[in-house]
Amino acid sequence: MFLNTEIKDLKIENNVPQKSEELRMMRFLIDIFLSKKNITPPLLKEDVLSLSAEFIKEHHDYEKYQKLLAVIINNYAWKPVVSGIPYNRRILLLPQCMKNMTDCPAETDELGLICEECGLCSIGEIKNQAEKLGYHVIVSEGTTAVKLLLSSGQVECVIGVGCLESFERSFPLTVKEAVPSLAIPLFNYDCKNSVVDLEWLKEILPVKNDFQWNGWVNLDNTRSKIQSWFKLTSLEELFGNSVESVNIANNWLTKGGKRWRPLIMVSLCQALCSDKQLNSDTIRKLAVSVECFHKASLVHDDIADNDSVRYGKPTLHEEYDIPVALNTGDLLTGYGYQMIAGSGAGDEKITKLLSIATKGHSDLCLGQGEELLWRNKSSVLSTEKVLKIFSDKTSPAFEVALKFGAVIGGAGQQLMDILGDYSKTLGIAYQIKDDLEDFSDEKNSSDLNAYHPSLITAILNEKMPAKTNEYMIAIQKGEKNSVAEFISWAKEQRAIDEAGAMLEYYKQQTLEVLVGLENVNVKVLLYRLANRILS
């Protein structure tokens, strides 16, 4: 039994009822309300607020508890998932303000309070009960230790005790990483001798069910595994090393990049299946396939854009020449299809994979064609046209990678359709992010190229077309300081701010596409991927 703590002389937070039975009744009513809904976490802030407003329409007396309602609704969404995660993979985070502020003998270290279980507050007994179940317990005001444990892969969810304001501040982080989490609010908010509803906490800690949670995909570990597939020795196992053209292609595959496309393919497989169900050789070959397609497109892009640097080193056509680079790009495209055919995925799946790859290849070429034909007209594109080119050029690569993972994971058509929409908005947002990075530093702006479709340039052109055209001509001619002056002007005109707002819009659209997705494992992963890729 938890230590009973009376509420005396507390600074009361008006939007938290001060009796356990009132909180229990509120949770009961919300459970009834939400049981009629089809809710799959993670929820966006807008989702939670919308549900809160709908609940208040039915229960007007709870209008003053909007923040608390949001917490309880988010708890309802995550509770089945948390209940399916083993106790030893859960964190209980308690605030230090629950200690006896005058007589607490405990010391603190870099992880938080080292509780001596002296009995002067409820922390010791709560900690003891949780640790008996297998929880990791941290008594700290910050989230550094929690982040470390989550990133290490040792734990997969957080049960946190805190004030409503702290939950409001931490909500964006839990959405960003899609962390399964439950929150128990403190009765008071003055950070002194704080008190929690012990009955609620006692009810939450032991929750357990058989929910099919495949585990929080460790993106960092998965990326490390993928990187090993692109070491030269590993590529030589697949493609050999006896011909110079093969060696050039292999070396190009080893170079730079974040391997986003192989990562999203492999991680989606992990979200759909347990690791034991995956044929690692099949996954490896398909991951290499999507990277071959990507690296081939970069070779051709660099030639078309007349770029001389890629990954901080000379582009392939600069290192050799254009004919060699073109041939290498074509060879890599061939390797991509070769890996699909030899993946061992089975005839039916290989047919689907080839169909996805060929459509992606065609869509990419059509998008690139639109850009190349625009250049011949020597005019600045509209924002609408730029966004279409962003979508046509970048989205197909994301879509191919995601759908490869979905095919191998045995996904149905509903997920395939959602992945198509997700890829479209993700591709646009990714290119806006890339555009913003080109304009981020006046002193390091070598990536800014007048031949690249630019949302920021399009925004400026709609504001002041004559001056924008002057700058574009100066940049094309390579006039001294023209790029730095153009970036400075773009900042003055707030075009960069407008592009940043559009990035946030398309990022939000990417997440909203997932509202109808019922597979928690996949939804959690796609939230995390979008936030990682666009951060």
C-alpha cells in the first residue's frame, strides 16, 4: 500500500480536481466517450484538443479542466500499448518536488535524486513498488536520463508524474519520437512538497495485457547495420571487383549520405514483422537496391545541375568525366533491378517490387524532365510549380523505399495507399528543408544554384520579380558576392520565414496523413521517421 499523504497548505492548481474520486469519475466518463471512437496513437496535439472540445460539448462542467482532459485522452490512446510492454522496459519518472523539502536526507547525482526510502514522503514507497515490478525509476526534474535510456534501447515507454505545465512542455518531444507514455498529474503546481493521486498511480503501474507491440524500432542501431552493408567489402560480395567500372560504382555507393531510403525500408519491415521473421539477405539486397536507384539519380542530377561537389568531395563527373559518370549511373540502375530479381523474396513479391520500382523510376524521370524543360525557358517558377517539382522529383524515392518495406512485411492495400500520400508530403517537406539549408549561411552557400528550383526564390519572385531576376542572372554569371547578397535580401524580405512556415505545414500534413492508420507499430515508426528526416 502506498503511503497516504494529506493535502495541506498546498498552492492549488485550479484545473486539477483535488479528490481521487473526482479524477476517477472524469477518467470513467472519458473512457466511455472514447470507447465509441477509433483511436490509434500517437495523437497530434490537434487530435487531442479536438477530442477534448467534443467531450466538453457533452460534459459542460469539465470545461475548466481542458489541460487535464488532454492528458487523460492521450493516456487512453497509449494505455493498451504501454500495457503490452514488459515492466523492465518501462521508466517511471517522478519529480524531485515530491520529496520533503525541509527534512529529505537524499543526495542527488547526474541522474537525479538517490532516494533513501526514509518514509518522509511517498517517493520511497512508490519507487519500491515500481522496482519490484521491474520498472526503471528516475527521480528527476529533467528528461536527460530518460532520453539516454530511450536512445539506448533499454526501455520503450515512460510513465511520468508531474504538473500539467511540464506535460504541456514535454508533449512535443513525445510526439516527435512517438514515445508510448502515460502521465499522472500532481495535485499542486508550486514545485514544493508536491502530491500525486496515489490511487491513480497504483492503478497504472501494474497494467499489463497481450497487446502485440513489436518493439520500438531502434533507428540508430538499424542505421548502423545498414551502413555495414555499404562497406566496400560487402558491396564487392554482391557485385564483384574485377572490372574498373564495377569498382567505380562500388566506391560511389560507399560515399556519404544518411541512407534515409534504406533506413525507412528496413525499419518499416521491422515495424510490420518481428526481426525473427525477416530474411536478412532479402532485406539487405532490397536495401542496397533502393540506394542504388538513389545514388544513380544523384549522378545524373549532378551532371544536369553542373554541380562540382557532393558529400564535400568532387562529383563523379568531376572525378572522371561525364560519359563515365553517365555509365556508372546506368550501371547502378541495373544493379538496383538485379538486386530485386535476386532478392529471394518470392515470385509474387518480386513482381510487386518490380512494378513499384519501375513506376518510381518513371515518376522520377518525369519530375526531372519538368525541371530540365523549365531551365530552357530561363524564368523563375511559381511557388505552385516548385512544390510540384519537389513532389515529382523527391517523393518517388521515398515511396519506393516505403512500399518495398510494406511488400516484404505483407502489408495490405490500405497501408500502400497511405504510404503513397505520406511520401508525397514528406518529399515536398524534405525539399523545402533542403532549400532552407541552402539559404542558411551566407558564408557557406556553395549549394545555392540558380538552376535549382527554389521555393524561396519563387516566393521572392512573386513579391519583386524584376529584382529576383537580376539576382538570378548575377548568380548564373558567377558574379562576386551575388549569392551572399541574394541570401541577405531573402532574409530581409522574410521569404525564408515564409518557406519555414510552409515546411511546418507540409510536416503537419505528413503526420495528418497517418490519422486513419490503425497499426500502432507502423504509425509510431512513421511519426518518428518524419520527425527525424525533417528535423
